[in-house]
Amino acid sequence: MGKFLGRLLTAMVTPFDEKGKVDYEQMKRLSLALLDSGSDGLLVTGTTGERSTLTDKEQLKLYAVVKEVVGGRGTVMAGTGGNCTRESVKMTREAERVGVDAILLVVPYYSKPTQQGLKKHFTAIAKSTSLPCILYNVPSRTLTNLAPDTAIKLSQIDNIVGIKEASGNLDQIAKIIDGTRKDFLVYSGNDGDTFSIMAMGGYGAVSVASHLVGNQIKEMIEKLVNGEMSEAAAIHHRLLPLINALFVVSNPMPVKYVLNYVGFRVGKPRLPLTELDEKSAAVIRAILKDYHIDIPIPAAK
């Protein structure tokens, strides 16, 4: 269960129009463009998708329109986790009714639960759905780390099939890879860690940079799977300056700036996130000159 999800998933931005409303038609175009440029599947309403600023109605409509346009071409994962177990269960059930393929469950933020609390939280959500669930550990944002022992225990639940690991702690990630069942999918949650995590036995990546260089990341992943380590390393080193630039300030502000800059309009972030400051934008523009952008840009209207 879960292998069909694919090795390269893009954590999608949510496009907004000039009035700040969700641009569902542009979301459809972006979904297809990402599949055309290397992605095996799409994560909707993750951190990059600004879930915290979206209403429940907007989220559910996003799941529906993306699944409708994608069909069987790629998988659609819904980010329904939050810091309220009851609400996470509710959104997970609603997302399953809409027809998504999988669920992403972030570690609860702000409340700082214990490891026992995390275990009970994720268990309750997983038991509420028949869909495969991916845990998401990102302590730089949540303040709470999902300990490897807790992740290993949770991996024993049948439909908890993987984890998106963005702790940056390679020792911890190695313990999870070694301690979970062979079909448990360990995804890199940081683009800069994908090479290292996959070299240790990780499965793939949930990527932000794949908005722009998806084919190139896909090539690196394929070379890692085939044991072509030096070739994969060369791609990794070549992409690192761009990856670092995409996190010069909090994601998704930089990637939204770049998509708009190259001609794929996704609008401004919603407050409290803002448009990129000019100093950061200038750094990104200088780096972009060295890269081929994979995503197909819609024709100007």
C-alpha cells in the first residue's frame, strides 16, 4: 500500500487572483504543467500551499478540481493534518469523500504535544480513513520533533505508509529507514536533503523546487535508484544554489515570486506572508540565469 504514490511529489503553491481569491483554473493548469515536467503526484494544501490561510470550503474545492483534472495521470495527496485532532479527522474524511489518493499529516504545531500525544493523534486520524497516510515532520515550523522511535511505532499501522522528513537530522532519518518495514516510504521534505536521504535508502522527495526543475530532480532520483551515484551527485550539486535561493526567506514566498517572474502567474501570498522583498528577489534573479526552467509556461493572453 502506498508505492503507487510515486517518487517525486510536488508540494504545490495555491494560486490566487488579483483580488486574493483562489484561482482554481490556474490551479488546474499548474497541476498539469507539473505532471508534464517530472512530478509523479501533487500535494495540495501543504505548507507551500498556504493551508493555514485557506477555508475548509476552499481546501475541499482544491482537492476536487485537482483530482478532476489530473485523473489517473498522477496521485493527489491532501494536506489535512493540523493541531486539532478532531478537525484533522473531519478534514481527512471530507478529503477522502472528494476522492484524493492519500493524506499528509503534519506534526501538530504550537501546542507542543508529547510523543505519546503524537502517537495518539496520528493513530486517531489514520483509523478514520482507508487512505494511505504520510506523516510530516518539520520541527523548524512546528517546534515539535517526531522522534524516530515514535515514527517507527506509527509505521506499524497498516495505512501509515510513509513519512515526509524535513528535520534535517540525517541520523534520525537513518534510524527511521532502518527501523521501519521495507515498504515504508521515507520521503525527503527538504530539497537539499533529497540526495543524502535517498542514498541512505529513502524513497523519494516531496519537493518545492520541482515547480521549476522537476525533470532535473526526477533525473537525479532515477539515477539514485539505478545506483548511478556520481551522476546523481553532479545534478545535486548543480541544483543546490537554486534550492538554497528558494528558501532565502520563508517558503512559499520565493517560489511564488519565481513562478510569477518566469511567466506562470500564481499571484501574491496571503497575509501574513507577503511578496518577496527586492533584495531577496535580486539574489534569486541572478541565480536563475544559470538554470533551465522545466515547467511549461502558459501562452500569454
